[in-house]
Amino acid sequence: MSETIERLLYGILRFNPAVAWHELRLRMRVGRVFFALLAYVVLTSLAVALPVWFTVWEHSHFAYGDPPTALGRTGLHWLVYTEISLIFIAIPAYAASAIASERERQTLEMLRATMLTPGDVVSGKLLSVLAMAAVLLGVTVPVAAWCLLLGGISPTELLRVYLLMFATAAWIACLGMVMSAHFTRAIGAVVATYGTIVGGTVLTGISTWLLIALLVIPFAGSGSSTSPPVLGPVMGAVVVAAPALVATWLLVLAVRWLAARVFPAVRFVRSRLAAAALGVVVFVMLMTSAMPLVERLSKSAPTALILANPYAAAAATLEESFASELLLPSFTTSGTPPSATDAQGSVWMAVMWVYVIAAAGLWTVATRLYARRSRT
């Protein structure tokens, strides 16, 4: 038993952080990083100060506009949207050039000659990108604290939105690592990453608004007194099944990885048939436990699909009325409308689940691509 525990701990803790430390030292030694941080802080500060000042000026001169108690919420909205935009600009280029630039400089062969595994290399590069994202978010905490002092928001909402922004940066960084592991040149990886983000945002936006136009607009124009349109059980099941499939795949990979290190003699665990059987069991268990979420989504408004957009997810996390409006049909059909805080929590948990699973799945794909390219 002691040998089994020792093997398990060795397999889990043998990750070598040398790549992450090396990347962070190289990045932080360059002076332009600190100028970038200064520009980041200035932009986010202006994004908060200007709307707050305009709101105060408008309210004092024309006696309308948001009351002073909502100044903190107004500033936090502008801070979050500005930070998400800057994350979309900065993180993809930083992540997409992590491995491809090493290949261009012909220094990747030195990494392959070491005892570092593909997981060590990809995880080290990814940790350096995530550390940079954490620094970018951390330098704006004083600005967010100022919004908190202005009133209108709670510390829980502030914590939720910062975790949401970090999860957004995580899946963007993992997407950039996938492109960096696949493409030979850094410019190709950067262009592919930005193209995927922009194309995915445009396609999901167009498809969402088309569905809203097909279901919501005709209903609103007809003046009917019947119940409002909902997504339906099929769409609810599809939305829940997509991250459940990725989570199942990741769990199967983790079980095979642990079994290969703890019980090397047990070969049947690594077979495709056993892995497929384990995947089916895990997926059925996840979908069974997620049936309340499927039921709620099936009774939600079609506008709930716009949560695929990070800006909409952040708005639903911050704005009580927006979160309640997205899930309103689900609550009204049950006859027990919960508080707006419950709606905000439900939206935040669902979006965080999708972002974390997407980041883990993309990290696994990047590791496999790097290992495959290393063998060729």
C-alpha cells in the first residue's frame, strides 16, 4: 500500500516548473512589460473615471441619470468590459507565440533533449501566460476597490467577476497554446488564434440573434397572451452535453494516466474498450446529475444563449435584472421565482463550468499536439 501511495505521489508531483520559471524571468526582465502594465492600469483607470465623472456631472446639472449609490456599479461595468477587451488583445499573442517562437529560434530542440515531458513544457509555458494574466488582473484591484467604495456592488460580486475574467483568460491562453503547438511559425499561430476568437464570436453572435429573431421577435409582435418561447429540452440537453463530453474525456485521460503510473502491470485499463466503457459510464452519470440544469435551460428564454459571449456572461454576473431576464421563463413556469441573487449565481456557476472545462480540454489538446510534433 505504501509503495502504491508513493508511486501515486511521485506521478502527480513530478511536474518540473523549470519552464515556467525560465519564461517568467525572461518576460519580466524586459522593460516594455512594465510599460505595458502601466498602460493597462491607465486605460482601466480612465475607463472607470470618465463614466463615473460623466454620471456625476449629468446628475448634478440635469437632475437625472444614475443616483450616486449606483456609481460603483457603473464604474465596475466599464472596468470589466475594458479588461475583457484588453485580455482579448494581449493574451492571444502572448500565448500563441510561446512554443512557435521557440521553434522559429531553433531552441525547442534543447527542451526536447532534456528530461522534461511534453506536459512539463506545455504546462510551464501555459503557467507563465496565466501568471501574466493574473498580474494584469491584479494591478487593477485598486481600481476595483475604488468602485467598491463608491457603493452599489458587493465584495461577492467583485470576486465572482474577477474569477470569471481569469477563467476567460485561461481558455484564451489554452487556445493560443493549441495554435502555438500546431503551427511552425509564430505569426501563423497568432493569426489563427485571433481568427478563431473573432470567428467564433461572430458565428455564435449571428446564430444566437437569428434564433432570437425566429422565436422572440414574432412572439413579441403578435401580441399573444400565451407563455413566452423557450429553448426546449433538445437545446438544453445539447448545451449541457457539450461540456459534459469534454469533462468525460478529461476524466478518462486522467484515470489512464494515473493507472499507468500506479499500476503499470494493469494493461486493460489503458485499452480502448475499457476507456470507452468508462467514458460511457461517466457521461451517463454527469448527464443524470445535470438533469435539473437541463430542465431549467429547456424552460429558459432563447436570449440565454448569448451567455456564450464573455461580455454577456460578465453582464449577467453583475446585473441582477439581466440575469433574471435570461432565466425568467424557467422561474415563472415553476411558479416560484427566486431572488435575483440566485439567478446571478446560477449564471456564474454555469459559465465558470464551461470555461474551466474548455481550458482543460484545450490544454490536453495542446499537450498531445506538442508530443506528436516532437516525435516527427
